[in-house]
Amino acid sequence: MLERGVTQIIDEALVQNVFGTDFQFRPGQREVVEAICNHYLQDPEGTIILDAPTGSGKSLIAMWSAHILKELGNRGYLVTSDLMLQDQYEEDFNKFKLNWPSVRGVDNYECDVNGLTFSLADCKMKGISYEAAENLTCWNTCGYLQARRRAKELPVALFNYSYYLIQRNYVEDKMIDQGKEIPFPKRDFVFFDEAHKVDNIVQGHFSPRIDRGTTKIFREVNRFVQKHGIDAAWVTENRIASIVDRLMREDDHQELMRLIGEFRGIAVVYRKVQGAALKQSKSRFKQTDVPKEWQTFFGRMDRLKDIWCKFDDYHDIIKELGNDAIVIKRSEVETQFLCLEEALMIEKFLQNKSGFKVFMSATLGDIRSFAKHTKMGNAKVIRMDNKFSYKKSPVVFINRHKLSFREREQNLPKVIKVLDKILDKHKGQSGIIHAGSYDFMNYINNQSKHRSNLITYDVAKERSGAIRNFNELDGKILVGPSLLEGLDLKDDKSRFQIFFKVPYPSLNDPLVKAKMSAFADWYDWKTGIAIQQGAGRSIRSKDDWAITYILDACFRSLINKQDFFPPSFKERIKTIY
């Protein structure tokens, strides 16, 4: 395997035009690729943190490294944070003629038979296994099953975090329990893009939720069990409703852990119920002719299974960390159980489930803080130099008016005047305003004299429509609280961006409050990452430029905390008093 070295494989790929006849490495790319692959050869179970600035071509580094490791006889995954970035990777695969499959969650595929998403596909609702589905006439045209098949067969596959975590945890556990082959087992290497999000992603994925609808599902399942005389023990509706109700309102952490344990105990009973129902169904019906009532029942049992899987994992994590690690987030409709420390979750559900790991991001902030909060203290750190020229892209900090909670009311009219002067200066240009919240967005939209040029949105689900509208028009200004990520505004699409309010994590979030008390650096570290993310929306290439303005004087408390911003960012800051 080692007869061909990393350098030789790169040279061969360049001669063979694997990445196209016009391909040229950007400065520093080849060196990083070689460093990653050589580190793999030295430590096949190691971890790398790649701190690479915007425009350095992280995705291309991942693809080149994956190609080399594949040529050395290895298999692996590329993992990115969301569907939009998955789209970008897929475009690159096509551009570079890489025959690598991409798989998404089942709800991103439509069933050819019933026209519903694959979570409600005809075969799935009838309980047909993926293996048995190969015998169906629709197999060859099913987008999901074909993508899944190719991902199993080929040495490199692209997933998003959600799909990867499901496959590497819940699906793997299920397959092991059933004595079946794991569809996507641990492979030799994984590249994790947008690594600065990994704590939030893992927290969100493995934090259980419960609501009143849970009791309703139990009630409907129990009625079905009684109606069809399924030979299995079952739990009374009153007992279930009582446990769910207490889980949703209990504050004592010790009692919560006891209730979670009791709730997990019910799961054992219902697994027996599901097994008995499946046995009865197979004896009464052909696999392709399962009645709708039975299909619905199995769908509800799958929903309960998802809830229990998360409570199982959560219980084990809290048991290891202690009850003080419980953080409860309640709304009018549901209760979510969070964990104070994501590091153990990341280690258990992500790192231990992966081979050689490369975590990549342009905005990791302080690497020491990132490593501490993700349990990657032993990782090898690779930093790429920032090759961008920021002469035309200063960060103008107007250090006059704070928008802290106590001072915002008196200072908001003053900040609006500053905002309007900046917009006067950029008349006719497109740009974005990071509002900080919907309340601030609405204030700007109502009070600015430039309101006719502003594009806003009411709720998060309208964000994509607002962005699309903004991209179709010239000289408009996009305003919103959620524009820090997921925007690629090249050249004249955004020549300025304004931070109306420093994007501190919301103090209304119980998890934020708990982390502030437990970790002195966490709040500022997260804010620094958010600012860097937002500042990168308008500068997407080496020759691109945009002026960044920060209007909230609260920013001055972050400037002197040197570790939270890279030198290339700090050098750009020009303070106006």
C-alpha cells in the first residue's frame, strides 16, 4: 500500500487531470493536503483540527485528501453541516468528475409510488426491509435507495451531520441488536466541515424532547394493542400520562433522573409489544399487503422508538457527568432536556464512532477553547495563513453607543442615525445588516429613512425567500437576525455589512445561562465566532472586498481579548469615537 507515497499520488492525479485540466492548487492547499495524509499514515486513529480562512478552499482540501486516502486503499466519509452546503459539495463532485455519492435524510426523497416523502414511502409503511426492497419494481428509480446503495458500495460518500449521526449511532445499534450487517460502518477517515458548529449539532441531535403529543401516541398504541389482542404486556394510559406530565414540569434533577429511568423501563415493555405485533402481522398478511391501520401502528412505534433512543443516550451521559449537568428548556408546547457539557457527547457519539478525523472551519475562534469544549485536546492543529488582502475591507468599530439591555432604549435612536449615515455613504450598493434579533430588525425597518430599500422577513422559514428576493435585485439591503451563516454574497452582491448589535448568545436561553456560569470563556468565544462568521458573508474570494461596520459599543469588551479573533481580523479593526 505504501509503495505509492502521498506526493506521487498527487502528481499522478494532476497528470491524469483527475480534478480537471484547468485545476490549480491555491496557495497552501497542496501543503495542507500532504500534511493531512502523511499524518494519517503516522496515526490512523488521530484527529486534526484544520483552521483555514474563508477562501482557502476547505472543501477542495477535503476532496483531495479523500482522493489520496482512497488511492491508498482506504474508505471514508465527508460530512457537512446542512443541505445547502451539501448542495455545494455535490456541485464540486460534478465539476471535478468525482463519482462519489451523496445521501440525505429520507424526507428529502419522494416515493415514486405514493408521491409522499420517503419517511412515508409505500415500502417503508408496509414494513419492507431495505434488502427486500431490491425485489420491488420501483427499486431502480427510487432516489433514496439508489443513493444509499451507491454510498455503501463506493469508497467515499457525502453525508450531512444529521444523517451521519443517525447511521453511526441509532441504525448501527439497531443492526447490532438484530444481528444484521451495519449499512454504514466505521470507516478509515472522516472529514467534518463547519466544525465550529459541532457542539450545537450534537447537542441538538441527542437532546430528548417530550410533549403532550407523546401521551396521545401512547393512547393510540394502547387502543390498537387491546383491539387486536396482541399478546404482550402493556402499560396503562394513566401511568404513561402521569410520567410524561411529571417529566414536563419537574425541576428537581434527582427526581428527573428517576422519572427518566421509569420512562426507559416502559420502553422495554413496548419493544415486546412491537415484536408481538410484528409477529402477528407477518402471520396474517403478505408483506406487500399490510392494512393501513397496521402501517400507522408501526409508524407510531417508530416514533416512540426515536424518543426512547434519545432518552437512553441522555440518561447514560447524565449518569456519567452527574445530575448537575441537566439543563431544562421549556416552552408552551414541549420540554427539552439539554446537557451542560457537549464534550462527552461529541466524544461518545461522534469521535468514538469515526476513524481518522479532520475537523475543518474558518471560524474556530480560540483553538484552545474549541478543543476544550469538544474534547479534542490531543488533536494536531494545522493553521493556514490568510492570503486575503483586506486593504479595502476594514472593520470600522463605532465606539459610541451601547445596546446592552439597560442602555438600548436611550441609545437606539442614536444608533439609527449612525446607521442611516452609513447607508447614505453606500447609496446604490447592496449590503446586509446583522440585526441581532427580530425586535431590532423591526425597529430598523420602522425607523430608518432607508426603509424602502430594506428587505426583511418575519420568521426563520421566510429567510430563504428574502435572500432570493435580495439576490434578484440590485442596491437593496438585507436585514435579519439570522444572516451570520449560510450566505455566499460575492462581489457586488454585498459591498458592506453592518452589525447593528453584537451577536451575543441569548440570555433567555437556559443553556446559555448555565454555560456562562460553568465556563468563563464560553460566552465570549461563541460571540467571537459569530462575528467572524457574519463578517465573512460578503468577502468570498481573495480579490473580493466589503466594509464591515460594528455599531454596538459593547464590542469594545471583546477587542482586548486577543485569543478570540485571528490576527488578520484584529489588524482590520479601525475604531471611531
